Amino acid sequence: DTAVSQTPKYLVTQMGNDKSIKCEQNLGHDTMYWYKQDSKKFLKIMFSYNNKELIINETVPNRFSPKSPDKAHLNLHINSLELGDSAVYFCASSLGQGATNYGYTFGSGTRLTVV
Amino acid sequence: SQQGEEDPQALSIQEGENATMNCSYKTSINNLQWYRQNSGRGLVHLILIRSNEREKHSGRLRVTLDTSKKSSSLLITASRAADTASYFCATDAGGNNRLAFGKGNQVVVIP
């Protein structure tokens, strides 16, 4: 039973396309996140949702739009993909609203390659 | 946002040896966490240490926290080949319910 599952694991697409990444957690956690990991393994938070409400929206191009239909799901839609969007995108979840008091559970990542 | 900085960034050791890595941060924190990332996988939470704690153990892991120096260390004792991974520290110093991650330490354990 995968706790935080992301699909797809790999995504190769052309510049200008629109793509989505899906994330689901079966842990009953209240808060979910999207992180971007670049080629140097630096992790940067993009978005966070608590019980379907957006609580963190970092300085991310508005081509990136998260959607949380319920607290177990947080999807990421990316419009007009650019070469610089190539990275590994991680979904994560944690308990509680003060989410930094708990460890995060990460998905296995989606490696996005824009060509 | 606040970032931890791990040091050293790459470490290669023989199986059975101990591995130590450090992390420094810039502003006050409520807690600090360490994560492991195996190649091609997601991060796995290892340990959380609160700002009022100085040391914490979990199996072969020992974490220390020195809030006066704004630094933490992660010690892996009796390393195994399976410990080969990148190790990240993360702090809540960025505020607003976010964890900010450092750059990560690559540890290679040679069998």
C-alpha cells in the first residue's frame, strides 16, 4: 500500500504542451505539498494545501496550477511547458495544520523532461 | 526562505565506518528534520529534533542540535552499503508552515 503515490513516474513532453501530474495519499493527512527538485538536488516548495485550501503559493509562474479536489488528492497542472520546467516534482503530505511539527511523507517523484 | 546548508557535500566511506554530516541554518527554528533520499526515489523522513532538545537517537542514527551555533549533525554509525544516499536537513525557519531543505549530502558507503 503506497502512502503517497504520484503518476506518472516519468513524463517526456515537448515545449508548449500542457501536462498534469497526479498525487494521492492514503494516510489521512491534512496537508499536502508540491516540491520541485532541480538537477543539483535542491528542493524548493511550490504549493501547499490544507484540507483542500491553498496555504502556500510560492513565487511560481502562473503556468503552474494546483488543484485539490479533496484532502487526499493534490494535482499539478502545467501549461505551456518550457525547457526550464524540466525537474523532478515531488508530492508530500503531513499531519496537522502546523505541518512543520511533523515529518513529511514523500511520493517517489515525477521526472519531467521538456524537449 | 530559510535553507539548511549541509557540510560536507560528498562523503565516501568504507562499510562499517561512521559517517557524520553537518547542517547549519540562519534563523531561529522550532525543529529540524533529517531526510534520506536514495537514488531515483522520494525523500524518507529519518528524525525530527525540537529546538529544546540537544540530542536524539534512532537506531544507528544520532542527531545533535546546537541552537547557539545554529547547527545540527547527523551521525550514522556502523554504516552499510544500503546507507548510500543523499541526506538532507530541513528546518521550519521559513515560517508559514513550510519546510525549507538544504542542498543535501551525498554519502557513498563502499562494501
